[in-house]
Amino acid sequence: MKKLQHSDLYTLEAYDKKRSAMRSQIMQHKKARVVHLGKHISLYFEDRQTILYQIQEMLRAEKIYTEDGIAEELDTYNPLIPDGSNWKATMMIEYKDPKERAVWLQKLIGVERQLYLQINDLEKVYPIANEDLTRETADKTSAVHFLRFELSDAMIAAVKEGAGINFCVAHPNYTAAVDIGADTTASLANDLA
């Protein structure tokens, strides 16, 4: 997928006029790009559209309009756009109650390394996690992890043919598995060259 450039972005004024329609469109787009693994772990798959929206929202919220400021946001978010041979996702550990979340973040250290996907009966794919920075300590993990799933040519071909895709978490304190639906498979297939 082509990375975003300054010329792809709206000015703050132009974005303000398009924001409501763009938000509605992106929320619909994102529905097919989320995989819930049980009640408390979700994978939100990024693509060029989701990242464009994220950058526009950051520019708006922070009132960033300088060339250097915009370049910094592009540098920060462009790495989250898939490269044609992979999927990139934000993994969220979601507990509404802060006390319960704190307990589970202690229990779920390493969960991002106990997660994998499998396309049909091909080899399991474990993600490359948190390439930007360490997101755990000896005492707890983060509620947010950034994952990259690298796929082989055979896996890409299988996905494009509509293969079954299964996601699984096999952590000692949290297990879940899900076969994703056709809408999600089709949306993720668009990320692949």
C-alpha cells in the first residue's frame, strides 16, 4: 500500500468541512477490520484509510499546520500502513473498570507473543510486536500493542482465494479463538499485493 504524503491530506479548514462525512465512512470501513478475541482482546487492522483518518484527527486535535509538524505525523503513522505482504494491527486489551484492567495487565504479560493467525492449514503466523518501543515491564503489559503479521506468498494467494482465517490467543491466563467472516477476510485481502 502506498504511504501517505503531505499532498494526500486536507488542510485543517477543508477537513473541518469533510469531517462528519469522513467519520461516518471510516466507522463503517472499520467494522470489517476488527477481530474480537473473546471479551477483552481486540485487533484493529490498519490500512491507508484508517491511518489517513487518524492523521487528520491528530492534526485537528493538536492544531498542527506547519510543514514540519505534518511531516512528523506522517513519519509516526505511515509505518502502520501495510506493505502488501503483511497485516498491521493495533491490539487492545479492553477492560472498562480501571482496577480490573490493572489486575489483568499484570496477568497478561507476553500475551502479544501468544497470539497467532492461521490461514487454512498453512503454518501459524505469530506477529512481530511493538517494533517502536517496549510495551511491558516485569510487572505488567500495556493495554495497547502494535502487531505486524508477515505472510508468505502461499498465504497471500490463499487469502485472495477466500481461504479461512483463524485467530487464536493461547496465553496461560487468556484463551480465545475465532474464524473471521467473509467481510473481514475481503477487507484484509485488499491489504495484500
